[in-house]
Amino acid sequence: MNMENYVNTVLRPLLQGDGGEMEFIGCDGDTLRVLLRGECSFCAKAENCLRWCEEKIKKDTGKTVRISAEKRRPWFRDR
């Protein structure tokens, strides 16, 4: 399973259950780049969640990746 498919079918549904959203941007070597939206965009524990995602990827796929995340807050949070 490639990383984009893994993000969309495994990680994304888990985060959506808590109101979060993760979008695959790209994968450069061992760095997985994602965009966090929804509740994830302003969650104080997002970094812990990303570390958990890294561990889950390693457990499920055997690949060691570092997740680099960009947060995009909803427009109504900017006020």
C-alpha cells in the first residue's frame, strides 16, 4: 500500500471520528507531508497524534517515516 492510500484509508478515517481531517500532500524519502484541517488544525495535542500516526505506520507497514504537518485553520477561527 502506498502512503497516499494509507493516509486516506487508515489515518484519515480515524481522525475524522474526532472532527479532524488529514490530507496527503506528498512523500519525500522518509518524510510524509500532510495538511491538517478541522479540529486537528488547532488541537494542542496534534504533535502527539502525529507521533502516534508515525508509530502506527511503522507497525502496519514496516516503514519508518517522519510526518511533517501544515495546519490550516478554518476561516472562522482566524477572527
